[in-house]
Amino acid sequence: MSTMKLIHEIRTLDNQVLLPAGAELTDETIESLVSSNKHTTRTGSVLHHASVKEDLAHFLNQPPYNVIFSDQKQVSEVLDLIESVHVAVPVLQSLDYFKQHDFNTYRHILVVSALSTLLARDLVPDYQDRIHEAATGPAHDLGKVCVPLHILKKTDPLTQTERNILKQHTAAGYVLLSYYLKDSKSLTGKVARDHHERRDASGYPRAIPLTDPMVEIVTVCDVYDALISPRPYRPISYDNRTALEEITGMAERNEIGWEAVKALVALNRKTKPHYSECIVSHEKRGTSPRGNVYGITAEDESHNSDYDDT
Ligand SMILES: [Fe+2]
Ligand SMILES: [Fe+2]
């Protein structure tokens, strides 16, 4: 990857510093880190871990996911697939950490995992293989283990420095996964690194065009769940219609592709039309919730781009 200077250290959950603040993140840095890992990383199924299976079932029972996941045949296909995906044990441990210290992130990670698998089922021809490679949702925000909890849970606007530390969860996730998997080219690492990039190169950390369909699916699911879920920086969430309008607006601005948006809208309809037959409304009737400090920076009260912090 192109050179990037770390503003905050990247450390594992057991406090091993992989890269200190100030380190340059170059291909060479990553490769030497990967080859320094002499341990064998064990893996396990996410759904067999702790109470994940019951917790996920509970989250998917809440609106709007109870509609999205209302086709039992689809749901069992998706859950069977997620059950067969094995992730590195430190990823499982990160779920314990989030469940204990930042429940919103725990819920978000599991829901994005299930939703992106469901969307991939519609959109990606070899989706089973790709889901196995990607270990999609469970690891996309792994890098948040490096973000101090007071930043993750802050209810006031973030300062620019705090926002930059938060944004570094992308690079941190990529570094951690490359290290654990001893592979700097894995799809799971790529998802962690690139899920905040946009098609028009307006995202971060590298501001490169979003091109991988699998990464794009996680991106769409990530933004959608962030909008409709409890978040520290606003008292109430977006209603479902307004959230879908926001996602539609992103496709209109070419930040994300139409196929993933159509698939998400189709899943939100009780009749479950095929996504290719789904006509997306361009009408904007919703409003963002009051008291939302999303994207506002403390020092200057100016708006950054939306959906930065998911
Ligand atoms: Fe996320
Ligand atoms: Fe993220």
C-alpha cells in the first residue's frame, strides 16, 4: 500500500505493540511484520463462539432486520455459511472485548456480517467462496480494538485528532489481520482496510476508488447499519426510510454502486422482489434525526463527509 504514517500505535488485544505511532506503513513494514509472526494462529467458527449465535438471532429479530431476514430458507442458508467460516482466534477475542466494553460495536459487527452475507448471496456468483475468503463482517472493524474506548464511545463531537485516530481503524484492522493470517493480501484484510473507500475515491484511508464487489457490499451494509442503529453521537437513529434514502443518495453521487443499493432495498420489501426488478425511489422525504453530531468536528463545528466513523 502507499505510504502512510501512523498517528496512533497498532497493538493487539494482549498489548503487543505491532507498530508504534509514527511508523511508516509501507509494503516492506507489512511484509517484515508478517514474517515476524512465528506463532500458529488458531481459528474457530464465529457462530460457535460464546453466545454469538443467540445474540445474532436476537439482533436479527429487531426491526428492520426482522423484515430483511424474514425468508427462513435464505436465513438458514446464510447462517449455515457463516457457521462454516473460520476466523482467527484474536478476531473471536475481539468480539468478547466489544461485547464487554462497547456493545454497539459488538452488535454492529455481527449484523454487518450477516447482512453482507445475505447481500453477497444475491450479488456475487461465487459468494460462498468469497465469504470464506473474506470472513466478511466479523473482522471489518477489528481495528477498533486500537481505538481508545473513550473515543469510540464519545457522545460529543470528536476533535480532528480523535477523528483521525478513529479513521485509522481501517489500517489497524489490515495490519492486525495481515499479521494474524501471515498474509498481507487476504480478502479479509482488504475488507478491513478498504470498507470506508468510495467509488469516486472520496473515502479513506487511501482515497482510492472502491472496485471490489465484496468490499462494496460490506461498505453498503456498514453505512446502512450505522444509520439505523444506536450510536453514541446522536440521541435517536435514522428511520429506515431515511436511511435507505441516504444510501440511495450515495449511489446517486457515485460513492457506491446501484446493484448493492437495489439488493438492500429489495430485501427491505416484504415481497422480496429480485434486486434487478427493484425500482429505487429517488424521492427524498426523510430528515436526519435531531441532535445528530455525526461528522461534526469539535474545534471548528464544520461538517466532514458523512458516514466516517462506522
Ligand atoms: Fe463498521
Ligand atoms: Fe469501519
